[in-house]
Amino acid sequence: MTPKQFERYLQRDGGCLHCGATEGVVPHHRGNRGMGGSKARDVPANIIVMCSRFNGLMESDPAAAETARLMGWKISTHDNPELIPVLNGISGEWVMLDNSFNCWEAT
């Protein structure tokens, strides 16, 4: 991912969807890419901005992983990320993401 691409995610999400941080943030694949890093998962609806700290916790701490699943930040590799809402921890709203970098309130 290029810095320009990541900037689009940062503009869409406004910062880390967990804590609102804008520094020390990284792209996070909601549905893991798996071994070998499949490019098919590199789509805007599947990538969100997370702080490095919580991004690491989602992979190492079962409680954080469960929280992430409940918030839509972590989904099954079989799920379509365009159909799973995400909690924006900054605004407190549930939002939908599409593959054109759009975001709107989930209904």
C-alpha cells in the first residue's frame, strides 16, 4: 500500500476506529489475507485504520479479538466486508464501507 492510498483510508475513517488516534496508525485488514497475502482482500471495504497498539492486540489477545469481531473490525475471511457494518469509535456510529472509499451510516 502506498502512502497516498493509506491517506485515503485515513481521510475516510478519521483516525483509529478504536481510539481516534491519528498518529501511530496502520492499515488493518478486517478479513485476514491469509498465508501468502492474497491481493483479493486488498479492497477498501476490507481495510480500516487502527492504532498500532490495538492492531497488535487483535491478533494476540482473545478478549481484544472478540471485541474487534463485535465491532466489525475483524471478520471471517468468508464474509463480504461491504455487507458487515463497522463501529466508528470516534463518532460512535455504525457505518458501512464500500470499495470506492465511501462510508455512510448503517441503517
